[in-house]
Amino acid sequence: MGGHEGARKTIDHPQVGAVTLDCDVLSVAGPDLRIMVYTAEPGTEDAERLALLAVLGTQALVEVPEALSEF
């Protein structure tokens, strides 16, 4: 028989700062398979930071040379 464990974890991310997430661990019979799901409570600052990370993870951030920043 499988099981469910839940916890709340705070992760200090270098780009968005502290993000508090609910961590749900779902397991099935046997020790080798677990699924970990991290979610933020909807409508919170943590949810906004998590959404921002989804965007930041798809972009390469580069500095604009000073000569180009004047345009």
C-alpha cells in the first residue's frame, strides 16, 4: 500500500529569494518509487515567485553593454 507525506519547505533561491512551498510526497508499495510535488499556495507572494522562476528558467540573462543602453 502506498502513502502520502506532506511538509512545508522554504527554499532560498538566488534569483527570487525565499520561496515557501508545500511538498507532497506520494509513494507506492516498495521503496523505489516516490513522486515529490512542490506547490505554492495560490494568490501568495510565493506563488508569484514560483511563476517568475518558470519564466526566468527559459531565458538567458545578459548584461547590455553601456553603449547600447543609451538607445
